[in-house]
Amino acid sequence: MSKPVVAIVGRPNVGKSTLFNALAGEMISIVKDTPGVTRDRIYADVTWLDKSFTMIDTGGIEPESGDIILSQMREQAQIAIDTADVIVFITDVQQGLVDSDAKVADMLRRSKKPVVLVVNKVDSLQKYMMDVYEFYNLGIGEPIAISAANRTGLGDMLDEVVKEFPEDADTEEEDDIPKIAVVGKPNVGKSSLINHLLGEDRVIVSDIAGTTRDAVDARVKWQGRDYIFIDTAGLRRKGKVKEEIERYSVIRTVTAVERAHVVVIVIDATEGVTEQDAKIAGIAHERGKGVIIAVNKWDAIEKDDKTIYKHTNRIREVLAYMPYAELVFISAKTGQRINRLFETIDAVIENQTLRIQTGVLNEILSEAIAMQQPPSDRGKRLKIYYMTQVGVRPPTFVIFVNDRELMHFSYTRYLENKIRDAFGFRGTSLKFIIRQRG
Ligand code: GDP
Ligand code: GDP
């Protein structure tokens, strides 16, 4: 269900960003209408043959001196070991093999994670091939020669990467258990929430096959049913630089969200919703996950009869791109409305996998069209023939039209609202694919 994570590690200037951009191409996972989502290419969705994966560039800011380079590379490598299924270790044939490469290679080898060794800047095979062999000395397998700048060798590299993907990391049984990622800024109460859920019988499942992630999985029973909570709070990395800490927390959030069915975004009621919350929420939104906003520390707020509306309005305003998100006001400290949180999780999971029959869907469609005419441009009017649901998680619909160009964003939004009026789909985004039919 969840996509494998591939992390790129390597010294400054070996060509990590160049490679990243070459692979990400236009497939960059930033949804254009999600404000607040970082434009930084920290991660991207990549598809190679029939396999898709999430790629992460662990390289952060460029350090100045040699010492710092090595310690930062160690840091990067550790992030990769913690979060990735496959690590792409990239080196530079023109700089040759250097000491820090060897040290990082040792670290990667000890981690037992699959590593694909890549030698970049092999712009001419004739000129550099002998130098490439030198990289066998790293002892982490056969070096693959590429030129990120010329986009050569990338296919061979991707073949090796996808070969290393876990067969089926999740067993059938585990896949049936809802997975819920608990994400949010520091100090909003993520650990408190997880601890409250776990209560007395703390069961940590950190040894799920194929996962050595730094997020800790906690199995919780509620009313006889099992849930796996993916905790992103537990382990905190002490980076020296603010940018590094932020990068790391984005990487951690992305990988946790990727594995989850539903994402609980915890925000602090005493602080109100912030831009940083919006950034984190954007990650769940663009990946099509179920979304619940848990407004925590509700016990610590002075309330009157308008408080809840004020908070709701403010959250809806800041997170305007995800009007479908469910809101629950909780207290991890007192346990207030934790039951409601579970009920909401159940409902969202159901909505994420809801399937609407084509007949019913097209009734809604023709009603909607009758109520508001599709747009036209230069005398040509959009015709919508037919609509069908092709997928779940998130619910995905194909709309067949006469001319894709005429399908205006706002009309898709209008149809989405009609579908939501009829079926709810609370807590989940909906995906629309527009197909042209002659
Ligand atoms: P990063 O610091 O590892 O992200 O490295 P960058 O992607 O920023 O690349 C560092 C420099 O190497 C840039 O000047 C790139 O243009 C250059 N570069 C990247 N890939 C290649 C390549 O395949 N061949 C050559 N000759 N230069 C490259
Ligand atoms: P995390 O960094 O998101 O994991 O946040 P923590 O769980 O460590 O909580 C940060 C601080 O907020 C701690 O001092 C908690 O005691 C406090 N806190 C967490 N949840 C609540 C709550 O529901 N009500 C109140 N009043 N304080 C809370």
C-alpha cells in the first residue's frame, strides 16, 4: 500500500540536486494550489516502469569546512538509514574517491540497508570508466556510472533501485489494521496523545517486517479493534542548524504520512493554527490521505459559547485548501473526546474506501449539469459524457469530456461539491482525472 522511500546521500557538489531534479522532472509532488507547502525539493514522487516511490534528498545546506562535511554526511546517512527502504549513495568521478566517502560507505554497510552506489559526472565513459572501477573499493557493491547533467545511466540506476524494493513489506493482516500517523509541530502534544492512547498496556511494534523507521509504531486497541499509530514525536534529532532540523522533520513527516491511511495533524489550541501547521497539513493533503485536525490542549482554553466557532473558522481559513478535513477538539491530558477521535478515524477510513456505483454517480452528474451549465470558450461548450469511480484511498473519479481544455478548475470543484453533498466523503480528498473522448 505505501510507496517505498528512496533517500539520496552524498557529499556536497557531487550532483545530488541535479540528479534529484532529473528524476523528479515535472512529477514533483508539490500540489500547485497548496499554499504554505515548501517549494524546496526535499522530496518528490518518481515512477520508473510500473513502480512508484518517494524520493528524498537528504542533502541540506552546504557546509564550509571538511570536518563539518563529514559530520553532516553522517547525519544525512543516519536520516537515510532511519527512514529509507533503499539508499542511493552518490559519489563524483571527477573529484575521485575521498576519505569521507569511505567513512560514510562503512556506516551504510553496517546498517544493512540496501545501498545503490552511484558514480556521477561520468560525462564520457571512455574518459572516466577506469576511474569508476576505483569505487569498488568502497565495498558496497558495483558502482553505477551516470551523468546526472546529461541524464545518462539513469535507467540502469533506477533498475537497481527498484530491484531492492521490499517484496511486500506489509503482511495482509497488518494492512488490514488502520495506520494512523500522528504529526505536528514540536510541543503540540503528539507524545502526550500517543501515551494517553497507549495507557497502561503500552505495546510498541517497532519490528514490523521491512520497516526500520525512526517513527515508532504503537498498536492500540479501542472497542475491540486494533489500530497502529505511527508516532513521529518520540525520536528527536539534535541538529545544530535550524534548516537541518526542519529538513529532518519534513522528511520524517513525509515518510510517516506515506505509510499511513489517516493522518492526525495535532495543533495547539492555546497557540492557534499557524503557517507551520499548514505546511505539515499540506504534506497529507498532497498525498491524498485521510485528514483529521486534532485541536489539542482544549482543556487549557478559556471558553465561551463562541470559542469553538472562532477556532473552527480560523482553521478553515488557514487550511482553506482542505475543507474536507475533519476537526476534533481534544485534550491529550484529560482524555477529553478521545473516543470521538477514534470514531472520526473509523469514519474517515470508511470514506477513504467508499465506492459509489456508476449509475448513482451519473444521476448526480446530470443533476449538477442541469443546475449549472458547463463552461464554454470561444463558442465551444464543455460536454461531460460520463463519470465513473476508478479507485479508493483517495476516492478517484474519471470524468469523460469532449475537450479537456474546457474543463475549468472551478467546474471540477463544483462537481466535487455536488458529490460531497450527496455522499459526504468527510476527511478525505477526492481525485479527479479528466479524459477526453473524441
Ligand atoms: P549537490 O551539492 O550534491 O546537490 O550538487 P549539485 O547538484 O548542486 O551539483 C554540483 C555541481 O556539479 C553543479 O555545478 C552541477 O552542474 C555539477 N554536476 C552535476 N551533475 C553533473 C554531471 O553529471 N556532470 C558534470 N560535469 N557536472 C555535474
Ligand atoms: P510533542 O512535542 O508534540 O510530542 O508534545 P508533548 O506531548 O511533549 O507535549 C508538549 C507539552 O504540552 C507538554 O508540557 C505537555 O504536558 C503539554 N500538553 C500536551 N497535551 C496537553 C493537553 O491536552 N493539555 C494541556 N494543558 N497540556 C498538554
